[in-house]
Amino acid sequence: MQEVTTDGLIYRLLRYSDRSAVALAFSPDYGKLKLFVPKAFSSKGGFMTFVPGSISFHKKASSDLHKFVAFSHSADYYFYTQTPEIMMRMHLIYDLYEQLFHVEERCKVLWQLSLKFTEDNYRELGLYTIYRLLREAGVMFEPQCNCNITTGDYKLIDGQLFCASCLPELSMRPAFGAKAIPTTAETVTLLQNFGDNSRFRGMSFTDEQEKTLLTIFSSHLDHVLGKQGALKSLKVFMTM
């Protein structure tokens, strides 16, 4: 087995026995990793999740479950664990990552964004990271009409976004039979700004706007995956 050392973080521990666990980790070089950790729960304590650092493991060629060797946290990111607002959003982000990406599928932009959280930007960066994950996975929705409506209602139907003036046409199309997710032109404008770095850089979001956008992203994920409540961590987040 080849021993590998790479940047990364551990985002979940699945208990295997009293002491051992399977760690779900993310690395910009190796993507999603499953690591068997013989002494995950010992008298010396466990791992800090969502703290970037350096991971060493024995990479198996015949299995996607590799053997954990060591993990060294970066002290520069210890403040993540002391900032509940960051940790809550990291839970959401890596919950989404777990749903959309396969084992060892790389996503370097996730690593870059995971290193940029501060006590001031967690709301904006959290939303932007989720948007980028949806786009990197090839499932981000786009407006399906060119009406340039700036007022009124929109609806997200079957993963496609339509303005109110286009909705009557949909009643004639039986293919659009799924649940419609209502939203507003204001929210659509916010979504469009995600694709323009110069506009997004100066934006800030209220708690209400953040929860509205997360609800839309989560509902869209349900459509993509064909199951309800796919983003399980959102339920806890919405109660905060």
C-alpha cells in the first residue's frame, strides 16, 4: 500500500466499534475519502471535524476504504470550532457534498472556499459555496425564460426556473407535474448575482434571505436526487 499525505479535513465519523470508526474526509487532491481509523475514540480524544489540516493514509488500490495513518490540524483554523455560525454552515456544505459527489471525485473549489471562512463572512461564503457545489456537480438551475421580469413571482418547477408570465404555458405541458417551489423576483436577482463575482463580492444577506435561498437550494436538491429531505442538516439549521 502506498502512503499518501495530502491537505484535507475530516467531516464525519461513523462508529465502527467501541474504539474504531470510518472517517469521511475530503482532500482537494483525492476528493471524498473513506478512512478506517482503528483508534478513533481513545482516552486521548477524537478528531475535530471541519478543521483543515494534513491527512496521511495508506491508499489501497483494490478498495475505496483506505487505512488512516495520521491527521494534523492546522492551528490557523481552530477558531472554526469556536464559531458555531461557521460550524453550522460547514455541516450544510459537507452534507451537500456527500450527496452530490462520488468517492474520490475531486472538487478543488470546495477546498479553496473551505479555507476562507471568517467570523464576518460565514453567511455569504456559506451560500456561495453551496451554489458552487451545485454548479460543479452540474445540477444548478437557471432561469428558463428571457422576460427580464423584475417584479412578481417565480416558480422553480422540475429543476427549471420560470417567471409568472411564462407559468400559464406550463399548464399545457403534462411533463411539468412536480411540486412548484414559489419564489420572488428579488430572490431570483440575488441568485443571478452569484454568477457575477464583481456583484456578489459586495453583497450581504439577512438571516431571512439566507434561509429563503437555502430552502430553494434544498428543494432543488430533493428534485435532483428524487427524495424528500435530502439535506438533513438543514432541518437543524432552520431552528437556529
